Amino acid sequence: MLPMKQLTVRALGWGSLTLALVQLPASAITSPDIAQTTRPAISQPSPATSVLLNSPQMLAVELTRRTLSPGDTGPDVRSLQRVLGRNGLYPFEVDGVYGQDTANGVATYQRIRDLPATGIADEETLRDMEFDFISGGTTPVSPPPTSIPGGSSLASNTLAPGSTGNDVVALQQRLNGFGIPVFVDGIYGFETQQGVRTYQRVQGLPVTGNADRDTLSNMGFSVSSRPSLPYISAVIADESAVADVQRFFPEAYIDRERGGRFINIGDFDSRSPAEARVDAAAARGYNTRVIYRRRGFFR
């Protein structure tokens, strides 16, 4: 039996050895072979990822995928959402998640641009948005075309805030058909103006919020050619009088020249018939005038 002194020394010795082992670095107690098998490998970024990391400004114009659809996430989706947002089609946080709001924005863009309105940003849609692609992506099969709103005739060449009537109803219905939700009430208010702005922005037209001849034609409307005639019979009144004037002149509509807005009740190639029309309107109590369009002021 060992004396108590020897037991104490031996216990202290084992304790010191244990403490020393704890303080040693891992490399001193692990063999090289074990270290190599347990250390996780450092992953190297792919070429496409390197391009994105080294050139973040390219995210707005170059994508790693040629099609984006609901459920996708990442930088490509964020780039898509930024483009939609600049065009007024995605007024939400750019979160890089292709959800229903992103799909709705893509579908609206596709309707406006006369593309198949699938809500999936396929290669045709992304190229139309002026995206380029980093090499290595695949080209998806394009879905079959879908129908877009058909054409119709309008009496007015220009619709703007304050305009009312059937032409405005047709415009509002067309905006809804493109996926731009506006209330159909026949009154060209702020909501309709913003809808027209969105359409103009996507189509690359001057963003005025006024549905001028170019905008209406671009939407597929066949606008009246009557205003090309120089002499206009005009009732000098605002939009609130249109319905009343149309009781006597059914084709009356809101028109404008540099002198202001008025109700157009006829266009003629000479002054005499224009004066006869305004005389007929004046006999019914309206304030009338003949306007000479080419000079753009009242005569």
C-alpha cells in the first residue's frame, strides 16, 4: 500500500498532465491525417457568382437566369423588382422573393407590351426589359400567346384630367384590361391619370398622364380624324356641361387648344358651316365660338 505522501504527489502529477493537455493547441494533439479529414473545405465561388460579387452594378442589366417565376429568390429577382418598380408596377419592398405581387407586376408589363401575360418573366419578357444574361443560362420554351384588349373607336383625340363620358369609360376599361386597376366611372381623375402614366412609362412614351393621340393609338384605339379639319365649332364650357350639350349634339366631346379646353361640337374645312353650327348652339343658350385650329387660338 502506497504511503499517503506518494498518493498525493501522483495525484498532483496526473492533474498537471491533464491541465497541460488542455492548454495544448489542437494541432499538437491531432494528427495531420485526422486534421485533413475533419477540416471543412473552403468553397470557391462559381464564375457567375464572382462576376456578381465583383461587379454589383451589373445586377441591374445582367441576370444569371433566363427565366424567373414564382418561388424564385435572389439577386435576379431583386433586379426584376427594381425594373418593375421604376415602371410603377411594383410599389413594394425589393425583397428578392418572386411572390404574387411580383407575378402581378410582370403580367401587367406583359399585357402592356403585347407579350403572353403569364406572370412568368421568361427570356422574351426579360429581354424586352433590356436585361442581358450571363453565359450559362438555359432558354425556356415560350408559352402560347394570350389575347390582349381589342381596338375600338373614340370620338376624342385627347383625354385628360377633367374629361368625362364614354371615351373615358373605354380608356378605363382598357387600362384594366392591361392589368392597371382603375375605377371605371367615366371621370378622368387622379387614379386614371396615374394609370395612364404607368402605361406611358412602360411603353416608352412621354409620361404626361394625358391620354393623347399617340397614347390612345398605342393602346389600340382608333381615334377620330375629325380634328384635322381647321374650323371647330366650340361651346365654351367645362366638362360638367358635356352631357347637356350632347342632348343636342350627340358627338360632342372635350377638346383643347392652346387657348384652353372647350366642348367640340363639329369640325369643318371652311368657316361658314362652322359658324352655322355655333349659331345653332347659341340659339339654345350656349356660349359658342369658332376656333381656327392651325393657329391655336380663338377667333
